[in-house]
Amino acid sequence: MTKPHTTDTQDTETAVNPYPPVRIVNDSFAPSLPSTRIGEHGPVTEGTIGILFMAYGGPESLDEMPGYLADIRSGRPTYAEVLEEISGNYEAIGGKSPLPEFTRAQIEATMTQLSTTGGDYRAYAGMRHWSPWIEDAVRDMLDDGIQRAVAIVLAPHYSKLSVEKYQKKIKAALEMYHGQIEFVFVNEYHTEPGYITAMADRVRMGIQEFPEADRDSVHTVLSAHSLPVRVIREGDPYADQLLESARLIAAQAGLRDDQWSWSYQSEGRSPEPWLGPQLEDWLPQLKAERGVDKVVSIAIGFVSDHVEILFDIDIEAQKVAREIGMTLVRPPALNTDPLFIGTLASVIHSKAQELA
Ligand SMILES: C=CC1=C(C)c2cc3[nH]c(cc4nc(cc5[nH]c(cc1n2)c(C)c5CCC(=O)O)C(CCC(=O)O)=C4C)c(C)c3C=C
Ligand SMILES: [Fe+2]
Ligand SMILES: [Fe+2]
């Protein structure tokens, strides 16, 4: 999400929330992920391999917002103005996060692909910041008798503030339940050809929104969620991986160097410096310094349309673009794009071969 910064002195997502909030379910509420078990769940045999799909998680009503934020903020209090602002952002995109629904659709589509491999796979969903929790998924896998599993995060780039945190939750859950599952981890898939081609298709899709005569002057801005600069200085590979993906996507889309650029988005609220430039600052700079007035915006670190795209780009960045007389086109995220789903299936299937 975005500025303004508060005086909050937070240490980004490092601590564990000591009081994970519990979702309150009533008769009129039908969550998109009511269970960690997705799809067919017949008897588990020695050859069965569990697949734990992990995602950020998202609130499916505004009532869930305080609990969701409490988890993201590792139990630190959320100031009223921050809660109000973030709730307002979700209200503007329909009052709920579409992430759980997309996550479910992505898992179902990947399992359909995997069913053609002959492997005996069982799918589980575990969210990092909301229900159904990663811990719930590990408990259900243990209950089902799963002995070997592949774990994958629905985010292609590795960071110790993202993918590593998900993996640590699995290890902590195994300890908590005194259980044993042999896990292999997909750490990243940011250079996988299917992912790169699917993103390059999005670039082309965006450019085609402009009249043919204008297309050569369209500028593509590729972006991803920002992180504190400190994390990269400590050796985190996130920024390098993003740029590697960005260069491959631009090349695959046939863009010249002057036809694309990089920016970050969705900076957090801690007072320390975050990676930039931020999209809403970069757009005016592109206009002022290079005369760019037609932009395709693609968030390459996200694989589904959720608040960081639907609000941060479609509402906030779009407002900035309008104010400076720039046309900004934002093609849909990958969601259940067959090329992306094929990539997930293939990285999972090849990782599964590492299991004894
Ligand atoms: C690579 C890092 C991160 C990814 C990817 C990411 C995705 C992501 N985030 C939200 C929603 C929120 N994130 C918030 C804070 C926050 N996010 C990250 C990192 C990534 N998020 C950090 C380091 C922080 C700061 C955490 C802290 O300790 O305060 C918040 C809280 C409010 C805010 O700071 O704006 C929200 C909400 C989504 C939906 C998402 C997509 C998958
Ligand atoms: Fe954010
Ligand atoms: Fe975040």
C-alpha cells in the first residue's frame, strides 16, 4: 500500500504475531477458501505427494480488516487513521480482497494440469496473513497422513521478507504439531519461460489498446512491491531477481531500451527508505523528462489482481496519470492464464521428482 508514512517505528514483518486472529464465521458468510483441502481428496497412499500452495491471504469483508492488519503488522497496533485509510482502499475495490478467490482458481487450474502427469498429488492452500492459515494446512496434511510434499508460494521472486517467511511458517507448524513431512521448496520461478512469455503477452496486450499509429511511442512500466532498502543491502536477492525478470519480459515483448523502464510500487509505512522510484512519482518524471504520455503498467511481482494492483495502480497511479495528461493502460494480471498455470504445474512436477 502507499504513503503517507506514520511515525510508527516498525521493523518490517520480522516478528511473529503472538496472537493470530481467528476468523469469525456466521451462516451468511461463504469464504472463497473454506478449507485448506482443495479438489479431490481420496485416500492417501505411500506414493501420494501433498502440494502446499501458499499465498498472502486477504480479508473477505471489511470486518476482517483489523485482524488481517494485526497479522501483517506482527501484532503491533494499527492506528485508527491507518485502519480507516486501508479499509477505504478496500471499499474502493468492492469491500473485499479478490485474492482468496483467485488463489483458489489458480490452485484448481494447476491441479487440472498436474492430473495429466500421472503423479498422485493432493492440493492444500495455506495463507500467510489470513485464514486458512499455513499452519492449518500443515495440520490437515499431517491428519491426512501426507509424508512428502512440495511447497510453493504464489509469488515468483524470492525474498527473506516474503518466500522465506512462508517457508519458516511450515517449519514452525511441523514443530508445533510434532509432525514429520518431508518438504521440498520451490524458492523462485522468476525466469521460467512460461511466466516470462505470459507477462510479455500482457505487455503486448496493453500496447494493442493504443491506436496502431501511436504504438511505437507507448512506454511500458514494469513494477513490483517495494521493500526497505536495508533488506537489499543485507544481500536479499529480490531486487536482482525482479530486474532479471523485467529484462527478459521486455526482450520477449520486443521492446527497445527506451520503450520500457522499472519502478517500485506499494511502499510500506515505516520511516526508513524503501526501494524506488515509486510508480506515482515515476510517471510524472517520465512525462517531464522524456515526454512520455502513453503508458502500459504491469506489476510483474504479483500473479493475481488484488488490492496492490486494483487500488495502487488502477485508482492511485491512474489518478496521477490523468492529472498529468497521460493515458495509462493496465492489462489484467496473470490470474489463471494457461501459460502461467502451466509454469506452476511444471515447476511443481519437477520439484516433486526430488522427493525420495
Ligand atoms: C516482497 C514483499 C511483499 C509482497 C510481495 C507483498 C504483497 C502484498 N502486500 C499486501 C498488503 C499489505 N502489505 C502491507 C505491508 C507490508 N508488505 C510488505 C511486503 C510485501 N507485501 C512489507 C514489508 C510490509 C510492511 C509490514 C509492516 O511491518 O508494517 C500492508 C499493511 C499496510 C501498509 O504498510 O501499507 C498491507 C495491507 C498485499 C495484498 C499483497 C499481495 C499479495
Ligand atoms: Fe503493500
Ligand atoms: Fe505486503
